[in-house]
Amino acid sequence: MKKMKILLGVAVITVAGFLMVAADHIDAPAVSGGGASSSTDITDFYAFRAENTDNIAFVANVRGLISPSASSSVDFDENVLIEINIDTNGDAIQDMVMQAIPRDGKMYVFGPFASTSTDLNSTINTDAVITVVDITPYGSNAISATNASGITAFAGLRDDPFYFDFAQYSEIIAGNATSFNDPGTDLFAGTNVLSLVVEVPKSLIGGTGTINTWVETKSK
């Protein structure tokens, strides 16, 4: 049982059968610890209907712009809780929560469970349904685990999905160009993120069919 203090939250996104994305790389120093490699820095959050259309997949990425040379030595921070909030009735207050915390090479995912608090501090709900998955080592095939409730989880390094031609963007801002090139040059090519993926049966979330969802990282 640990209480964790909120450090960062990303904007609410709405899911109603389509892919929805929130992306944010390199936060302010107070959040990112002076760089993009901080374990609390959220880079991307995705929620979408899974291949099994009875499920919803949630993807939370942290520690953006990890270079290939650093990837083998980067891991999830055991002092950082990843918390996925789900609003099922449209009032922008979480009704369901999922919490994920790493320990000794494994990711422990609790929930989804009914939210009882909107405090900035969280207590890990160890009584909730749990999914335990080995964190996929760098360079290994993806490891996933599914529990008896049908929740599937993955945790490990993945290629940074954010595509941005920063050089051309700078040219446009400077007035030297009017549009992006096709194809452009991806500034983030070859960089990685730490990714948490949780696929959940819709029946465990409930609601009216449309949800709002957001992710937070919280540390001791």
C-alpha cells in the first residue's frame, strides 16, 4: 500500500469506437527532471477498440526519446505509479481506475476498479483484480499475460510512435517554407519509449458506450 503524489496528467480523450491519441514530448523541467528521460514524463496516451471488438486497449508511454544506445539500460521506475482514469458517464470525473506499478522485473496492473476518490494522492488498491506480466527485456520478443478476467497486459520498450519533421517545421515557422515534405524526415526515428499496454473487456468498464479517459504518473 503506497501513497503516490501526482506529477503529471495529460488531456482527456474520448473513445467511441475510434482511435484517439494524446501526445506530448519533452515537458517542462519541473515535470521532466530537466530532460525527456524522466520516468514520470508521459509522452503518448492511446485508447482504441481492440482487434477483439469486445475489448478496449489503453496504451500509456513514458520516458520519450530514449536513444538506442541507452535503451538496454532503461527500465520502469519502481517509485512511479501509472494511473489510467476512465469516466463512463460524461461528467469528467473518473468512475473507474487502473493502476500499474513495476516490481522486480514485473508490471503489476490493478483494476479496473470503481474510483472512490479524486484526491491528488493515490493508494494502490491491492484488493482489485490483478494482472501480472514480465517486463519485456530490451531486444526480446513481446511478452504479454492474460488473467482470468480476460485482461491482457504488456510492459516494455517500444519504438517511439510520434512522427515529427522538426527541421521542416522550423522552416515553416521561419517563413522559409509553406508546407511539410512528403515524405518528411522523422526527428524521432530510432528512439524508444517505455510502454504500458492494457486490453480490457468492455464489460469490466461499463458505462453508456462512450468514455473519457486520461493518464497520470504519480511518484512517492
